[in-house]
Amino acid sequence: MNLFTRISATLTGSLDSLVSQFENHEAVAAAAIDEVRAAVAKANVRTERTRKERIKLEERIHTLARQASQWSERAKEVAAHDEPRALACLARKRAAEEQHTALKEALSQQLETEHTMQAQLHELEKRLQQLQQQHQLMRSRQSSSDAMRTIQRLQTPNNEAIDDVFERWEMQLAASDYLYDTHPESDTLESDFLAAEEQASLKAELDQLMNNTSHKE
């Protein structure tokens, strides 16, 4: 079972466990995203470690190839006057070539492993992005749904309690305005003066009317 399959199986089991324990879908989704994010981080570490091991193998292979070539040249240099040393150089050359061949096979397997892990990492990252986008979308839909449900509840006839609250509030304010009216009460003294002034004005108008009548006669 590869890494991605194991993580998927673990994630599925964890989700089943979470669903049985929580009714909060957002919490379940967030927990799933956190688990996938942790899996992505772990896969990143493993992939990077595999890449570094592959680089070391490549460097070692290059070194062995260079060493094999050097031992071959040394064997040629001493063969004419020191055959035992030339044979020893060729033995070193052969050992380097054998190790070079073995490491090249190991490198081939390492590359295959690295490619597999990179593909799994890509799938995990893709899955994480999908989950994050879906989570954001569902949160937006949930917020919209909650808002619409609240508006609908406020607009339904069954919500008479809120209307009653505003009506009682308005009645209380009206009563307060009546009890604490800031308009000044009628001033009796001023009323007396106004009445007297009105009478004087009427009497003056009557006198003028009588004078005009006398002049005409």
C-alpha cells in the first residue's frame, strides 16, 4: 500500500470517527483539512529527503567513474616497469567499476521512488486545494443560508413577538412624551393681558366706526 493510499485510508477512518462524534460539519471539514495538510507536510519532507539521497548517489557515481578512469591511467603509466603495481591499479579500477554499476542500479530505483513520491505529493496537494476551496464555498453558503433563514424568520407572521416589542417600545416613548411634555403651561397673567388687549383693540375699532358714522351725518 503506497503512501497516498495509506493516508487516504487513514483520512477516511478519521472522518468516519469524527462524523460520529460531531454534528458541526464545519468542524469536521476543518479537521479533515488539517489532517491532509499534515500529510502534505510529511510527504514534502520525505520527498525532499529522497531527492537529497538521489543527489548523493549521483555524486558518488560520478566520483567512482572518475576514479576508475584514474586507476586505468595509472596502470598504463607503471605497467612497463612495475607490473605488480599496474595489476593493483587495475584491481582498484575493477572495484570502482563494480561499485559504479551497483550504484547506478540503486540510482534507477531511487529515481523511480522519487517520481512516485512526487506524484503522490502532487495528488495530496491537489486534494488539499480542493478541500480548502470546497470548505470556503460551503462556509459562504452556510453564512448566506443563515442570513436568509434569519431574514425569513423576521418576516414570517409567527414572529409577532418582535413586532410586539417595537409596539410596546413606541407606546412607552409616547407615554413619556405625554408625561414629560416640555411645552410651557398656559400663563394666566399673560392670558389676562391678551384678553384686555383684545378688548381694547375691539373698542378702538368700534370708536373709529362710530366717529366715521358721525362725520357722514
